[in-house]
Amino acid sequence: MRIAITGASGLIGRRLLKNLAAAGHSLHVLSRHAGTNLPPGVRLSVWDSTRGEPPADSLQDVDGVVHLAGEPVAQRWTAQARQAIRESRVTGTRNLVEALAKLPRKPEVLVCASAVGYYGSRGDEILNESSSPGADTLAQLCVDWEKEAQAAEASGIRVVRVRTGLVLDARGGALPRMLPPFRLGLGGKLGSGQHWMSWIHLEDLAALFQFALANPVSGPLNGVAPNPLINAGFTRALAAAVHRPAIFPVPAFALRLLFGEMSEILLASQRALPQAAEAAGFRFRYPELAPALADVLKA
């Protein structure tokens, strides 16, 4: 396939780009940075997603598009950060879809990242792809983000929205920031520890994006492993993986002092299951947390 990818310098993008290149696909990266380090043979076009449509030649004759670009959510939500997060996802996706609509030859598929934050905080409720959205800040962002991606369907493009959970990798994402206190024996549950965490090994998530490109699926896919855990269980498993106890809980008020409104993400309860992906035939290499952590931390 000829595939265009945005956000290829991020955690998911780097792994997906490596996998697609190894599989022999023809790749064209759209990046804000001209100096992005790429595998041999991968083309690059410079594109700031918030400032207009991508260069027309970057999308010419592509068979599929993977859209991962977006300002990191894991930061203190100042007014400036909120605007950057929203514009990079909502405006950026709109600009991309408008460019796709103008192509004389449309791609077959657009696979767009989203997040399980779509569902809001739902306690013990089991969430599948047909569950309703939440009403908080992140949920509304995801709703608007996905709406812009769905607009590509009007051009006859198959659209897949991958709602990712906590991505496990030792070199990026949230896990490297979580590990230091746990390795010192200072880790513990967040708040009450009763909120559900939906997680996925990076290898499985990259494979799910590849699956969405190659198979006739459409609509939302929960990019999470089939066995979520409550936070207390997750933190016990993480402590066990580094052979330390997990006895130092972090109170909810302390998280709010440290992170402000962004602490909502850390305390939100999303018991999401990948029902649509499994029904379509996707199989997880790491469905259970302990083996996933063992693999991630083996290096």
C-alpha cells in the first residue's frame, strides 16, 4: 500500500512507521519538522496541521492515511495548552479531511487516532464501541475530533477511529514517568485506586492500526487490551514487575494540586473492552497485564 502518516514522530507513530516500512509499504510522512528522522526510503512533507491543508502531493495516489498528529494531552491544562490540544486535533483533522475530499483519487481508508476519554468517567460500567460519549472536557474533545474524521465518509473513504487507552512502552508515553517511584519502592495507587484503567501494549496497538488499514472494518475500535484493571490492581502489577511493594498511595487532592484539571485523566474510570476489534478477527499478543509489563520492562 501507499500510506501517508501524520504524527509519525510520536510514540505510536514511530512504532507503526517501523512496522509498515518493514512490511514493504510505500510511506509518506507529514510532519511539522523537516528534520524528522525516518527509515530509508520514506518520503517527508512538512505540514503544520493547524495552519491549513497538507501539500497536495503528499496525499497524491495514496491508498490509506493514518492520522496520529496532536498536541500531547498529558500536560497541565493551561488556557494555552487547551487551545493547542483542541486545534491540533479538531482543526488539524478538519484540514486533512478537506484536503482528502479534493483529491481526484481518494484513499480507500483513513485511520484516525482518538482516545477512550471519549466515554468520560463511567465507574464500573463496561464500555464498548457503541457506548455513549461522556460530557467532560476530554470527552467533548474526542467527540469533536471523531466528527471531523467521520466527515471523510462523505467522500467515499472508509473511516476507522481508534480509541486508545494507556499505551505501555518503556521508551515513551506515561510508563517511563510512572516507573521511577515504583523502582524506588515509593509507588502506589492513585486516589481510591478503584477507577478502571484501560491499557494496551504498544506492539498490539501498532498491530491494530495495521489491521484497520488492511481489513474492511469501519467506525470506532477501542484500542485497549481485553482485560482492564482497577488502578489498585494495575499499580500492584507494576510494583510486582519491578520487584517492589506498592504501599504509598497518592491522594486525589495531591494529584489535583500537581496537575490541575488534567488530573481528571488520571482519576477517570474507563472499563473499555475491544469488542469491535475482536469481533473483526483481531487477536492480541498481550491480553494480560503481567506478561505485557514483563515484555516492556525486559530491556
